[in-house]
Amino acid sequence: MCKKKDNQKLENEKKKEKKVLTPEQKIKRKKKKLVALSICFVLFMVLMINLVFLPLSAGNSRVNAVNSYTGENHYIKFQDRALISAHRAGGDLAPEETMMAFEKCMEPLDYKVDIVEFDLHITKDNELVLLHDDTVDRTSNAVEYFGKKKNRVRERTLAELKELNFGENFVDVNGKTPYKGLRGKDIPDNIKILTLDEILTFLTSTRPDDLYYIIEIKDGGKDGELAMDILHDRMVKYGIVDKTIVGTFKDNVTKYIDKKYPELTRSASIMEVLNFYYSFLYGTKPNVNFEVLQIPASYAWFKLDTKAFIDYAHHYGIAVQYWTINNPKQAKELVNYGADAIITDNPEQIYKVI
């Protein structure tokens, strides 16, 4: 015990000796602290400039006002009114991305949809079907039918998915659920899941000349690349290559499109939007591989809905399309600033103001 205590005393004394610094050591330590604090301050100021001060200047022009365009990007609109795009085929008016929704888009005589927007997933048997979410749970009775949650399209065949009611949870503008509870043979064909072939057959025969498309690949990895191959094949087959904007949030699919299908019109990825926005803020020339920005009016504290930003995009030949705009007043303001398209759940309502 005595030896242990003696050893502990010796160790404590050694620690005390180590803690005693010479004046020179103290000066060096202070200098290191000052350097560290200076670096932290500089980094903080850089963050403040990029995340706060520069975004606050988003309303200031970086280029001269752009009032006309003579380039090759036919999605930039000056002489004509802004285009109206039915988001998920107009999800306020009918169950989203079903044939019923597309039928409603094509029927009206008192308003016109210029672009239909929809999303694609690939099934277990390699069919492309229309769906926004990663699973079919929210928009159908899948949880009840399959007896579990998180039912992904890639796990199911087209035949299995065709058994579901995709109007199950649709709520109309009056707050009613007109298709809830329909099962089996009672489910109308026009609220069952749609294949890419089914919708393109319908749309190209109904509006062969003046309808545009926004199509998003939802799958990533090899599934996303396969989906893109199938989509490209159908775009060629149905003659809509020059009428379609292809988009994806998956980086590998973006790179795949640029490498294999450079002739396609592509919208910007998330990182590309961010890079473009900071090119705008700094007033530098952007380096882009896309022709269209499809963006919200704002994200967090970043304002993307200024005339200055739209002018900057048009100056470099980039079309600007805003989603998801359901407020008529906001839509009108964006169009007055020069927006090229309004992507909305309610095209009937937006058409009235633009």
C-alpha cells in the first residue's frame, strides 16, 4: 500500500511539473489560440457571407434586364404566355398520376394544360409505372392488400400493382373521398396504376402536336439507369424526344443521361441548382449541362423567385419553371417576373390568372 501511495505521489508531482510552463511556452500557447480563433472567425464570416449576406442580395440584378430571347431553348417564353404544367397530372382534381387525372387535363375547353408532369418507377418485371412516392402506401390500399407497410414498386409485378385502388386516399376539393373502399372489380380502370406505354398511347393520340412532358426518373443506381434506357426507347417510339424535359434527383442517373443521351433536354439536379444559384449571387458565368431549372420559389432562406434571378437564367439561355405553385397571386407575380412555366396541382385555377 505504501509503495502504491509513493508511486501516486511521484506521478502527481510529475504532472504538476509538466503543467508549469515557461514564459516562452505561454506565449506560444497564446499565439496558437489566437491563430485558431482567427481561423474560426474567418470561417464564420465566410459562412455568414455565403449563407446570409449574399442571399439577401438576391433581388439585385447581376445582368441587364432580359426582355427578349432568340436562342434555341424553346422552353424560354417571352412572346407567349407562360406554360402551365399539371403537377402529377393535376393532383387536386383527380387521384394523382392516374388515367382519370390525365383525362381531366385533356378534357377542358375553358383552360389549357401545356405540360403534363409525372414520375416513373420500375417494377419487379421491369415495367415503368407512374408514381411519385418511394412506396405505393400513401396513394393506394397497398398496406391492406399486401398486409404490410413500405410496399415498394420494385418489389411488385405490374399485375400485382394493378390490383390496387389508387384513388383510395384521394380527397377532392370538397373534402370528400369518392373512391375510398373500392375493391376488386369495382375499381375503375382509370384509377389503377398506369404504365408509361398506357399514358403515352393516350396522350400522343389525344394531343399529338402541342403537348409537352416533364418526366422524372425516381429510381437510383442500376434500376434508375435501366429506367432511363426504357424511357428513352419510349420517347423515340412515341415521337416526344423534342417535347420532353427529363429530370432526376439521383446523381448517377444524371451522369448517365449526360453520357448516353446528351441530346435530351434535362432539368438541373439539386447540386446543379445550388451551384447555379451561387454563380448568380457572385455574378459569374455558370457552367451547366442542363437547359431548364425546375425549382421552388424559395428554399429555406434562399429566394429563387426574384426577377434578377430569372433574368440571369435567361441571359445564359436557361428556362425557369416553378413548382409547386397553387396560389394564383404567387403564380401571377412569378409570370410578371418572367417565369417560363408554372407547375401546379390545380391548372384550372392558375390558368385564370396567367
